[in-house]
Amino acid sequence: MFASRTGWRLEPNRLSQAVEERRRSGQEILDLTESNPTRCGFSYDSAQILAALADPRALVYEPDPRGPLSAREAVADYYAERGITVAPEQIFLTTSTSEAYTYVFRLLADAGDEILVPSPSYPLFDFLARLNDLELTLYRLEYDHGWRMATETLREHVSRRTRAILAVHPNNPTGSFVRARELDAVVELCTERSLALVADEVFCDYAFAVDAPGDEAGARVISHAGEKRALTFTLSGLSKISALPQMKLAWIVASGPPELLRHALARLEVIADTYLPASAPIAHASRQMLETRRTIQPQILERVRGNLQRLDERLARGSPVSRLEAEGGWYAVLKLPATRSDEDWAVTFVSEDGVLAHPGHFYDFRSDGFLVLSLLPRPEVFARGLDKILARVEAEA
């Protein structure tokens, strides 16, 4: 009766079962996977947010496939502050980056076509690809005192059915930004093989530190939204930029060579018109919603940098656990002794210590012993959970 694309394994995994058992027993769980900023104790400008939703334009239905012009101008201004010129005509509003991916995948690929995605990376891509009848081909991010794209082997993964290369900037959970030399290699491959570049920039505003000075080729890419050499689709939204996941507003910025871009915009307009535009009340509130980033982003950056500092100070005491280098985002990756699988470690932390963390295999790490922590939890929660994790690992080392 049901489509094969929805034939997921729906049975709870071992970690989910351990969490449920812990909750049923009434015992505390310190959640170090929490990534919902609205539950992490940040101070929002509630008056500004709620006032923005009272815009009288929200009472009039004037559909535009791309979304209201005023909202797209607000998004264009956001990029202008980064030194990137984007015309409102290049922007399509969506209700989420997941929907944005669907627009782009439907534009570029037929059933059975392939998208190149980084690994390790966010597991959502598996679901998005399957729902759009696509196949994922993984290209590796290599780690050696920092993460990098293995651009020298990237073309080996391209087949006659490959339609796009996906870059996450910074990547989740590795926290690695795309560098200029990496982008050059990707663009060269895209132009050579008629591929599109899809850039997910939802965490782009959350760098742990100012980019270190160096050669131009090694510089961090500011944004892919200004890329004109290859057909490029840059995705972002309010969920991370303004820490407002409940407001459901994201966007696609299309850029590239003029003729390719013209065709892409025309086809995207039909796709967007078919799905209908994003919510008018949220779209008309978008400029004020984007303005709230100026007060919420400093709070989040202070939190993630503070928790990262606590983590490093604790590991500096001679722990068998190490932290992998990261440049930005909301996450940290730990390397634990490979005395058991990462899933075994995660289940033990929940069952025995009441601490929830994600095992690395959720993100397709190649080997066992990786643990992914969110840096968003309140400092006291993060510190207590971290101490419990390290105490157990150190006791068994």
C-alpha cells in the first residue's frame, strides 16, 4: 500500500530505547544533543518579534512565487552586509531549508540521479534524497589537525547521473568552513561536468573565531551567494540566523552564469508557484526577524565559545578523550577510546550516567569512538554532562 520511498526502519534504536527507559523511571537526563535555541535560556526581543507579526499586509493575499518583494529585499540586505550583491529576483522564499532542498533537487535531478554530499555530515540528507527519489554519493571530509574537502578525489565520485555537489558551510557536525581553494576546485569540476553547486549556509554566522590571516587561496569563503562561475544555489534561513526555528522562513539564492541562471530562475518560479509562496505574515515580518540576529547571535556565540572553552579546559587535564578541531557551528566532536562502539558509549552514557549525546555513526563517521555534543545547552547542564561522560571514560581507560 505504501511507497517504497517511505520504507524506513521505524523501530526505535538502542539509544532511543535507553532514553525512553530512563524517562519512564523518572530519572534525570542531561541533554547534550539539544539544538533548539528556544529551549536553551537565551533572551529574545519578544516585543520586537511579536510586533513584527502585526503587520497589516499579512491580512492581504497577494501571492508571488518568489515571496513578497519586501522580504526578498530584506534577505538581499543581509547579504549586502557581507559584501555580497544579490538581486531580489535571485531569491526564493521557502518555509524551511528542507523545502528549499526539495525545490533545488526537483529543478536539477530526475528519479535515480545522484547528488554528491559530504561525509561526515547531517543525516537529514538521507531522508531528503529518498523523498525526492535521488541517490546520495558520499565524498569524504578528511581530518588532519583540521577538516578539509578531499578535492583531489572528488571527480572520482562523479558519474553520468551526478547532478550537483553539496557543500555545507560550515559543515554539521565537523564545524569546517569551505576554503577558497576548495571552492575553486569544486567550481572547476562543476563547470567541466555541467553540475550545480548547492551550498547550505545555515550556520554561516557562527564562527568560533575570526579567520586567521593567510594566503588568499586558504581564506574562508564569505558566502557562496555571490558565486557566478557555476550555477549555484545557496540555502539559509531564520532558523539559525535569528535562532527562530518556529518562524519557518528560509530561502534559496540562485546565482551563476547569466544564461544558466535565467533558465534556472524561470523553472524555479514554476516550482515555487506550484508549492505556493511562504507564509505572508512571516514573510512580511522577515526584516524585523532578521534584525533580531543582532541581539541573539552574540548570546549564542558567547554560549558556544564558553562551552567549548570549558570542554578544552577539562580535556587539558590529561583525559583520554580528545576534541577534533572545529571552526564554527553549534557542535563539538569528541574522539573516545575505541574500546567499544560509539553507539555502545552513547547507550552507556544515557543508561548509567543520564547524559544524552549523539554517537558518531549518526553522522556517518568512518570508524567507532566518536561522540557529537551540542554546544547550546546552558553552561551548568553542559558542564555536568561533560563531567559525567569524561569520568566514565577515564574510569574505563
